[in-house]
Amino acid sequence: MIRRLRARQRPLSCQAVGRLLQAYLDAEVPDTAALLVADHLDDCRRCGLEAETYRALVASLARLSPPDDPERLERLRSFADELVTAA
């Protein structure tokens, strides 16, 4: 059944995946969209690397304690925003 659903859907572009990537990695997209994003990530090295970067960033942040310096936190947020908007 999943193969039939995928066969009926057009593959997603890098731009479309970029808009969905963060929500996909946070498991916040519908199953049909998740399948299409997963297919794209399997085939597209650039988008796959972006997904891995996001996962690594989230894992690193989870291991850190909150920074004492508010400016440092803002720089980190800006960096993350740049990653999201670069797609």
C-alpha cells in the first residue's frame, strides 16, 4: 500500500523539502508528507546532509546546559535560523 501511495505522489523538490525539513525531523508532518521527505532525503545528498546537520545540532544542544551569556544564545539562534532559511 505504501508503494502505491508513493507511486501516485510527485517527488518533492529540494525547496519543498527545505520548507518541511524541520517539522519532518521533529515528527510533526503527516505520514504521507513524511514518506515523500524520507524518499527525497534518501536520494538527495545535499538535503540529506542538511538533515544530518540539524540532527547533530539538536543532539549537541540537548547535551549542553543553557548558556549564561544571552548574546551567545542569540548567536546560536541566529545560526539555526540561517540554516533553516538557506534551504
